[in-house]
Amino acid sequence: MSRSLKLYIAWLVGISALALLLTSFAYSNRPDFVLGLRPEIGIPIRGASSEFRVAAGLGFWTLVTLVAGAVPVRMPRGTLVSVGIAPIMAAMALGGPVAAGWVAALGTTELREVRGRIPWYGSLANHAGIVLPAILGSLVSEVLRGNGPPDAVTSFVATVAGATTIFIANLFATASIVALRSSQTFRVVAVGDAKGFAANLLALAPLAWLMAQIFQLQWWATLLFALPLYTTREAHHRFVEMREMFTQTIGALAEAVDKRDPYTSKHSVRVKAISVDIGREMRVNDADLEALEWGGLLHDVGKIGVPDAVLLKQDRLTKDERMVMNAHPVLGAQIIAPVTKLAPELPIIRHHHEWYNGSGYPDRLIGDEIPRLARILHVADAFEAMTAARPYRMTPLTPEQALGELRKFAGIQFDPMVVDAFVRTSWADGIIETGKPPELRSIPSIAQVADRMTDRMAKPTSVPKTRRPKPKQA
């Protein structure tokens, strides 16, 4: 565990514990509260004192939260989603900040913790990540409720506002932990996972308010909300399950292509990893990172149509054989085109062999005409290929030599900005750049692009028939 993660967990746990203690102390002195909780949270038990009723209500909502959040769903970027947040919101609406804080602290215990699968500091971080947001959201709700008994509209607005605050604060806390633990950026984790569950979790706010209203009429009837909570949890689970299945299917297809050549086993997996790391350094958005992930796995899928005699040939390819090999980006794009979900990956697959100076294939694009993500994948693909054995080069280049080639051909074959971003990734850690610094090369100008386009118009036969409209830049 990194030092920054240790410090963050210590701060989060400390501030959450302090907030819970201070809130409990502050509200315990209010005359209209019982044990620091609003009386509405109490279960009407005949002959029982108000303290016992309030304690019973707190225990009820803690138990409901335990059951609802026993099995959270892990999202693709690493954050955990639990429908147990709904009864915490309901406890907030009924009992106030102290109720929300203690229900969040006790009710978020997971089966993994009971079975000892989470280290103690991980358990503390998980609990603190919801306790502090629960208290903050409850304070916002209290401000909107006012001093007197609120009407239905005011109560509803206060509950939704408090629930939204809980959601945002909890997302910030958990995404920060995941980002520090996995070396992903906060934006990637937060945005990447939130888009998969934000709508569903925010929809739990009105449900939590309704649970609170039903509780005051007939407390046991609140248990009828188990079904909508269960269906919401299943919706999260199905979302993750379908995405994982899709990714596994793509990975299996890429592996099938790579295994045609014993020298390229796991090539696509490594290219994917390098591409994603470069993309993070260049701060591409989450959708583009996903496109790099799947595009990296599928960039060579067109080689499925290249004969073994060409694909596995150890000697120099003839002109005709080279034409067959160079057709694989177009063929790959044609194979993937019917899959509408993979539309963002098509430009990556088709153009990952375009050269920055316009001498690549299949469409001889130049400079920024080449889609940004294709330029990223081109660098990743080249570095992985140079540092691995191939039939035509049994002795791979060293990382230093491969980086030297990237620098040498920056501005010719590769986008210099992408090469610079690659050097900042962990793949270049420890690589010492020898020799003089790389020379700066001019970026293809608008005039050069215009001249080339004029030449194409004068010689239409030179334009490949398969050329597609220029894709929108990432």
C-alpha cells in the first residue's frame, strides 16, 4: 500500500469518526431529540419508553441495511455499489444525522469482512467512506427541513437533496481510494463507474423517502420494499456481468488470432495495456480509454484472413504478399463493422498502421487526419512488436533500442506527442535514453495536406476504393 493511500485512509477514518462523535454529542443535547435521534424513527412498542422505541428503530434500520448491503456489486473500475444506501437515506429522513451516521457505520458490514477477506484497514476505509457522506447529507437535509415539522413536499425535497449529497460524497471518497490503490486517475474511476450506476442510485432517493413515510404508518410494511431493492441490485449485477462477458468474448477472439502465430501470443493483451496507459497520460476521456482497451484487443483481428504462408513467413515478403498483409486493417474493420457497440473502435482498427507523414496504409492519412486513438495504438503496437521475437527477427530489441526507434521515427511514423506520453508511462521506467536528444520535426502543415488532396483529385485512381469518410477526431 502506497504512502499516499495510507495517509488518505487515516485522514478519512479519523475525520469520519470525529464527525460521528461530534454529531452524536451535539444532537444528544437537543430537547426535541431522543438519544440524539428524532422520535419519528422509533418503533411504537406498547409500554416501552421513548428511548427503547428509538433504539429499536435504529436497530431495525441497521438490520435492513445489513441485509440490503451484504453482497455489494463491484463495478468495472473497482468501486463497490450497494443498495444498502437506501435504508441509510430512510434512516436519515426519519432520525436525522446521528441515525444516518450510526446506521451507516454498523449496517455496512459485509460478508467479506465477517469471513476475514478484507484487512482491518480496508474495513475501516469502507465504513468511513459512507459514514462521513451520510452525516454530510443528513446535515444538508436538516437545513432544508427547517425547525418545525415539514410538510410532505419539504420532506421529499430535503430527503432527495440529502441523498444526492450522500451519493456525491460517497463517490468522491471511494473513487479516491480506488484511484490511489490502482494508479488510475480519479476522473477515470469516478466517471467510468458512476455512469453505470448513478441513475439507479439517485432513483433510490424517492424510494427511501417513501420507505420512511410507510415506516411511520406501519413500520413492518417497510419490509415490502425488499423486492425493488433486490431488483436494483440485480440491475447493477447484470450491467457488470454483461460488460465482463463482452470483454471476455473480445479477449477470446483476440487470443484466437494471436495464437495463429506462436510468436504473437498475448500480443494484443500487451498492446491494450500499453495503449490504455498512454491514453491515461494523455488524459483521454473514459469512453476513449474503453475504445483503446477493446481496440487494442481487436486491432489485428483482420489477420484472421491472412494466409499462414504469408503470416508465418520468416523471409522478406514479396510485393504481392506485402499487399495481402497490409490489407488486414481494412479486413479487421469490415469484420467488426456489424457490431454497433464497437463503432468507436473501427477507426482504431482501420488506421493503426497509418504513418504520421502520410506514407502508411491503408488510406495514407497524414498528421491529425489520423484518429488520435489510432496514433496512440500505433506507438503501443510498435513498441510491443519491437521488444518481442518475431519470425522475421528472432532476437527482439532491448527496451532501450525500441525507445530509440520510437524517438528516431517520431514525426515520421509516429506522433511525437504520443511518443512523449509513452515515455512517461511505467513501460518506460528504467529505460535510459542514450545519444543526443531527439530532433524536433515539423508537423505536417495544412499546405502539405492541401497539396496531397489536390494530387488525389487529379489522380482519382490512386484513392483506395475502400476509403471511408474521415472519422471524427477523438
